[in-house]
Amino acid sequence: MTNPIESRAGARAGAPMRSANVVWHEGSLTREERWSALGRGGATVWLTGLPAAGKSELAEALEASLLRAGRAAYRLDSTTMRQGVCSDLGYGAEDRRENNRRLAELAKLFADAGTIAIVAAVSPFADGRQAARDAHERDGLAFVEVFVNTPLADCVARDPYGTYRRAREQATPEAPGIDALYEPPAAADVEVTPDLTTEQAVDRVADALLARAGLALGR
């Protein structure tokens, strides 16, 4: 007979589990009890765009705005994650997919705990971003996709980390937008373009959080 807890764990993961003999351990507290005790709820904001599009800057500004409004928030910047949780990953297509998956699972835990997780990652593949959204929605957690839509020419001109310079020198292969695929969102919840100020971009994301998760920022 199938163990109902194991079945539930498989449903939550959304994919066959590779670890043998793993059983989902359900806690004694519900999410509603946790959020009620904290006086707040969680969600995930997922910022995608080309390298140097301005994702990290927007994530920093959004985090600061949320904290000033009394909301728990935490940035999960892909560059930072690659110094620890994802330090074993490179930049090929499969490693980028695994980076995306790990970020989604981490964000989901933060959101479940009552924190607004702010993911800033190129996350070049549409199916990977959809998988992140699906994982949240299966668990009843709000997910807001933000497309930081900065033209490639502007990103190349900015190039704060030398990504495009190294790609031109062929020192860094598989750079999205240069010699690797970047699939822009077809219908992101929020689109941010260079004509917006940082404050205007934060306001757009805040409006989406209110609409999708009922989380007002007290602006």
C-alpha cells in the first residue's frame, strides 16, 4: 500500500525523487498558524533578465523598501548563491537549470516561513521559470515574475562584472544574449524597462505583490 505521506511528498516535489526512502515529515504547526504568529505572510518575487540588466540593483531596492514597510524580506541573488549553495555549478545549460531549481526550492522555504524571497537570477529558460512558479503554486504560495527588460546593448555597455567582455574574449562561454539562449518571459507579472526609475520599478512590484498575494507594503 502506498504511504500517503510519501505520496504527498512526491506531489510537493513535482518530480520523481532520486533519494531513496525519503518520507515527508509534516510539522505540527500549519502555515496559517505560523503566519498568524508572525503577523505576516510570505511570497516569492523572481527577477529575470539578461546579465547586467539591473536585477540585483532592483532586488536591493525592493528588499530595503519591504523592510522599511515592516515586511520580512531576503535577497537570493544568483551570484551570491554561487559562492555557497550553488558553488559546484558552472554556466552550461544543465548547470543553469539546476541553479534555477535550487533557487526555487530555497525561495519556497523562505516564503513558507513568512518571508518575501527576492530571487535575482538570469534564469534563461522559460520552462525553468515556469517550474519555479508551478512549485510555489502547488504549495499555495504566491509567485511574482518580474522581467527586467533591459536591451542587450545597454547591458553590454554596463557590464559591471565583465561578463560580456569575457564572452567576447571567449573566456566565458555560453553567455546568455551572446552565445547562449535567453528566453524572455511571454507574460511576466511585471515588466521593468530602463525608462522607469528604481522607485517606480519597486512600486510596480509592490502593486503586483498586493494583487497576487494580498501583501500591502504600507506605502
